[in-house]
Amino acid sequence: MTSKANGKHIVVLGAGCAGLPAATRAGKHNRVTLVAPETRFRHRVRQHETAAGHPARRPAVAEVVRGRGVRHVQARATELDLAGRKVLLDTGETLAYDTLVYALGSRTAWHGVPGAAEHAYGAERATEISERLRTADRPGTVAVVGGGATGIEMATEIAEAHPEWKVRIVTAGQVGGWFSARGRAHVLAVMAGLGVEVHEQATVTAVDPEGLDTTGGRIPGDIVVWAASMEPLPLAAEAGLTVNAAGRAVVDGYLRSVSHPDVHVIGDAAEVTVPGTGTLRMACATALPMGRYVGRLLAGRTGKPFAFRYTAQCLSLGRREALVQLIHGDDSMRPRVLTGRTGRLIKALIVNAVVWSLR
């Protein structure tokens, strides 16, 4: 298979870990319009650092796309006309395309929990979390909902940066329960050292300005950070792309929509199943390779279907600790983990490599 888009107009929606590398690579041989409201790359895997008040390290979109045939339109897509091959923007502009790359990612999922959307901060609001911590009249409590990677990184980073605050992590399952025994034990040990209070098997049933109601009892929280799970934006389903039960667009081996092959869907918005690996989880670790692949495909640099194998999962646990969990290619756990200085160096290298590989 070879790309038929060379020299044609490609519209890329989203400037995240999937959209930016797709745009820069496709822009070597095509006319590309990148649609995203941000002027800087939103480095999602560093949101916990922003929430804790550490300086943001996000390159400007203009710098990333410089020297490529990419025009950045600072806007949001509000509607897709798949039959007419057009994208409608919130600025009133309409963009016609030959090929569309849909990389709008995901957003915080509230799961219908009463008060959650009104009183909790999603990870996307990391800057607001930092401001709340900085300007509070007195130290209080932070309740982080979610025992996954985002919740763990939020809880440990905030606890280390703001030791005067009491940090609690609340999850319906186990904190880091998918890791190997060594990996989970290390996460819990670091949390204990930072004074993070762990509440497991506690499903949140309501959120209010003073905290959480859970199946395990009342948990106070002056600031509630919601890191329970993510969901794809609804635009793909609303436009008529074939999606799964969770709203992720179903794609073929070349990351094309199974219902609209002139639309590539990548990142968290796509349900991607790779032979021998399985259905990929929503993560920067999967979005970035998808973006690089589609960019190369549209530039005529590859004709092979998308291939991917996992190698590791890594977590920041504050500035002084980290966890690198070694895994099999299908995302199952190996027993070995890397921690301490070695883990921190590897984690830092991986995070910095995200930025380096955007071009």
C-alpha cells in the first residue's frame, strides 16, 4: 500500500502526542492544516508537575512545525461533514480536506457521579490546581480520585511539593493494582514515605465542596482531583464514524476508520488492535507511535500496516523517586522493576524523548 495523499490537503485535528507528530511528518510532502486551540504542546504526561507548581516545559506548536508544510489554525473543530469532507470550526471557518487525521484525544470521564464535574478538578485543569494550592489561606487536604498512573503521579508529586498539605488517594480498586508485586509495593512504600493516605476499595458516590462520599465512608477533601479515567471526545461518534461501546473509533491496520477510509483516527480516540499485542490502551506511549506512523504513511514513507509492542510502563513518584515496570510486548507484567536514581533517569529520558520525537 502507498499513500495517495501526497500533495493533497491534509487536516489534522489535535496537537497532542498523536496529532503533532502526524502533522510534522505528513507536512514534509503535503499541505497540512493543524487545528488546535493551544499555542503550546500540551504535555499530558507532565500535568502532575504543573499541578504541583513546577515550571511547565512545553514547546510552542510554531517551533515544532517550523520548516514543514504545516499551517496552524488556532481553533476547535465543532462539526465534521464526512460526506462533504469538511471540518467546521468554532471561528466560523470551514476547512475542506482530502484526508482527515482525527487526533482529538480524550477528556476526564465523570461517570455520572453527583457533584464530580462541579466540584472536582480534572487533570486537564492542572494549572488551576496549582493556583488553588498556592493561594489557599491555609494548608488543607487534597483528595486524588483514581489509583491509576495519573492519580499516583498527582498524589505523590503534590505530597512532595506541598508537605504542609494532607494528601489522600482514593480508588475503587487497588493503587497500582495492575503492576507486578514489586512494582505495587514500591508505589505504596513511596506514598507511605510522603505521608499519602491510601483509601482502596472505596468507590466514590458523590462529591461536594468539602470532600467525597464513598462506599468506604466519608473522606474529607478541600481540593478534589479527579483522575479516575478518561473518555474520548464525542465528535467522532456524532459525525457518524463507526465507534465501539466506549466511543473510540474503530480503525483498520492502517489506522483508517473502518466506515470512512479517508479519515485516520489515532491516539486515545481510536480503538487499535494489533496482532500479537492486543487492543492498545489509551496512553502517550501508544499515541506517539500512532502519530509518527500516520505521518510517515501520508508522506509515502511506509506502506506497511501499523505495528506496536510494549516495552515498559513508567511513573514519576515525586522528584526523587520513580518506577519503571518492565513488561512483555502484550502489556503483561514482568516481575522486574527499576526504581530510585535509575528509574528517575529512565523516566526523564522517556518524557524528554516525547518532545524530541514530535518532529
